Amino acid sequence: MKIKNTQQLHALESAIDRCNHCVWLESAQGEFYDLKNEIDRYRGLGRLLSDSGEELELYTNAREDTAIMLDFFRQLIA
């Protein structure tokens, strides 16, 4: 996932805020950023913005939150 501008960043934050359960970014090396935790969110989003290799993956652990994030991704690619 690559965020290209502030509008996309704010849309991502809004989608995360609408989720009711854990949403996190994780790298192949095991780095973990809980996006529902304010400090982890800033660290994770900062890492996401600077991630030229696009190695961070976004995960949720609830079906309804997955639907929210999928809607965000649909808007992101539109």
C-alpha cells in the first residue's frame, strides 16, 4: 500500500477511526504498528509514507473492519 498525498492519508485515518477492533501494519521482518494506538499510529503511518519498497501490509481481525478497509482501498484505486 502506498499513500501518495495528504487527502489519502486523511482518508486512511478516517477509515481506521471507523474500525471497532485492532487494525495494524506489519512488515515481513515482524515490525508491528497498532493503528488504533495513537503513538503506534504516528510511527506506523510515518513508516508507511517513507516505505519505498512497499513492504508493510495492513491487517484487521474483524470482518466488519475488513469491509471498512476494503471500501477505503476501493476509493484509493478509483
